[in-house]
Amino acid sequence: MQAFLVEQYWPGVTAESFQLAADKVRASAGELTGIRFLHSTLVPDDEAAFCVLAASSAGLVAEAYRRAGVPYERILPAFDVSGEARQ
């Protein structure tokens, strides 16, 4: 599996709204084969959020977000230093 970084720029984001969105994406990914939600980070001062998922394709990550109803700016291949994506 490849790691993918999902970028979200979200004016007015709160920790609670981000947690809810991340939970929706995690649940959506759990319903699909070939994808795992790894971790997420919110940067409130920049109104930015970043999630890392391991998946067989970027299209599968996009599908998890579509099903969750969570918007994003872009999905990029990434290297997860923790190694979680390779497990």
C-alpha cells in the first residue's frame, strides 16, 4: 500500500468539526477494501487539516472522502516515516 496525504483548507474549522470529519472518513475507509486511515493533524492557525491514509490508489482515497461527504483540496502520494502504510 502507498501512503497518501489529503490536504484540506477549512476556514472557521474547529477541533470538534475536524474530529467529526476525520471520524467520518475513518468510518468510510473502514467500509472499503484496500485502504486504511492512519492519522490526521489539524493546524488551526492556518485553518488547514492533513490526513494520511494507506491505500492501493489515490482514487480509493477520493472515494472514501466522497462517501464521507468531506471536501478536500488535493490528494498526494506521500512517504509515511512511521511505516504504518507498509503494514
